[in-house]
Amino acid sequence: MMDCDSHRLTLLSDVSMQSNLFKDSLESGLKLKVNIVTDEDLQTSDDVDSLLGDFLLFDYHYLDDEKLNAYSQLKSTSDKPVKEIVINCPKDVASTQLFRWRNLVGVFYVDDDLSLLLKGMEKIMNDEMWLSRKLAQEYIEFFRGANTVTTSQAYANLTKREKEIMRLLGHGASNLQIADELYVSENTVKTHLHNIFKKIHAKNRLQALLWANENIALEERT
């Protein structure tokens, strides 16, 4: 069960009848408050951190190149770890178009209905990711680049079980899938992940995935 009171969700959008209806649907389905913030709000605010919230949800078509560049520049001035979620994404979009977001934790497509979006949002707010395995792997490989990675001491210091979980995490497995694979409870997996994140100074699953690809040799991740 997610602790809704601890989450702040921002919808980056123009203020319109459609965006207000969508806001109402999110608030009703997720039982939390959603703030609509426009691109102009971000550029004129003296407190960008408070506007961004914990999760930033935006329409794929809303952030054109100009708005995306402005958003990226503003975000670079803040240390706030905002998790980014894309909605209304075209099914045939090239993966590289999604790699513009460094903290991407969820992608919802144009033909996804509201019930699926709410289900995915609940997963995201429980520290899961809503990305296909294929997209998650492509995302990781993109940021890893062609660099040759050797296993770091930080990875060597993880326990055997933590290494197993990191390997499965790197394959895009969910908490439930990891639990099934290792014959443990989902709560046990969450506890291990919490300990792993502390050890590698990661704030979320995506940061942990990127860390894995910078600290674990390829042969140890297969």
C-alpha cells in the first residue's frame, strides 16, 4: 500500500479543460493531490524545487525541443531527484527520443487506458519502474555507451544475495519477479533493495541500474 501523503505529483501541461479533467482523474484514482505546472511557471518561479514535486508527469507532445531544453536547464540547477514519467507516447517512437530524460521511471503510450495508467503510477510510487524490459535495457546501454567496465570494489562489497538481486534488477525484473526467482517474499526484496541503495548511494531503481552498468563487468551481469 503506497503512502500517498508522502508523494507530490506535478503535471507539466498547459492549463485547459482536458488537463483539469485528467488532473481530477489522477487525484481520484491515486488519492493524492496533483499540481498543474506550465512551462512558463517553471521559467518564472523563484522556487523551482517546490514546483517540480517528487514525480513529474508530462505529455510527450507537450515538451517540444525548446521547452525540453528550458526544462533541462532548470533541472540542472537543482539537486532534487525528480522522477520523470511520460504519457501519450507514440507506440513507434524511437527509444533514443526517450533517452533525453535521465530520471525516466515510467512510459505510458497513446493507447493505454486510464486504469492501466493508474496501475502503473501506483507501481512507480512504490519505487517500481513502468518500462518494458526492452526499453529499460536500451536505456541502460545508451548511458553506458561503449565504455569498458570493470567490477568496482563497491560491488564486490555487496553480499551474495545483494549481488543476485542487482543482477536480476539489471535484467529489468520487478520486485515480484525477483522474489519469485529467489524464492523469497516481495518485502524481503524491498528490504535488500533499500540496503543496496544505501550502499551505492542510489535514490531509485534507475540510478541503481545505471550504477550497475558503471560498476559491474558485463560478464558478471549475465
